[in-house]
Amino acid sequence: MDKENLYQLCLNFIEQRIQTAETALAQAREASNDDTKSSAGDKYETSREMMQQDIDRNKRLLIDAQDNLKVLEAVGHTAAADTISGGSLVHTTEGIFYISISAGQLQAGGKTVFAISAASPIGKLMLGHKKGEDFTFNGKKYKITAVE
């Protein structure tokens, strides 16, 4: 398991989210443009408002995914350091964490790795720590066994 493989898995995750959001946004816009005014005026206005809310929601999802891509690119190829920071691969007694974006569980090298954001609660706790140190999260003690 190497960081380049994990980076690629996160990149694929984000690219899929962007593609899904772009498709949903295009479909919502098309549905809105195809909608014709019916004789039931209030019903039409309600329908248009719901379509606009759908467009706005998909825009936010797309912006969020694009922001995550920027974060991933920023931490993408950081060199290994003793201190945990964005881009670190952190081995603990309770699991392996890749400090990058919130992509959930990834399978790499036959192991489960949790891709987490540095802004997540556990990510914030890890930042600045080194191998051999420990921290407590949700009542569970984690000992850092390696930092790559």
C-alpha cells in the first residue's frame, strides 16, 4: 500500500462525484427548461420552485466536489514527514488513516484505509502528532505506530 495508490483512489472518488453532480445538474436544468406553464398556476409555480431547489442543491454538490479536488491536489504528493499533516498516511493501533479528503473506507494493498479530511474531528486531533504519540477520540485511545 502506497500513498500514490491511495491518492489515485481518492481522485477517482472525487471525479465520480463531480461527474454525478454535473449529470444531475444538467438533467435538472433540462427538466426546468422543458417544463411548460400549465393552467394550474400555483401548481406550476410550486413545480418551478422545486426544480430550482434541485438545481441549487446540485450546484452546491458540484462546488463541494470541486473544492475537495483542490484539497486533494494540494496534499497529493507531499513528502513523508515525521509530523502528521495533510497527505500523511497514519498507522495507528485502531486503523490506518490517509489525511486527504473525506472519502471513507478504501481498500489498498489488502488493507482498509480510512481517507479522512484534516478538518474532520479525528483529523484535527491527529495533526501535529508524531510516531509513538497517542490521542483519544470518542473515548478510544489511539497510538500512532507509523507516519508516512
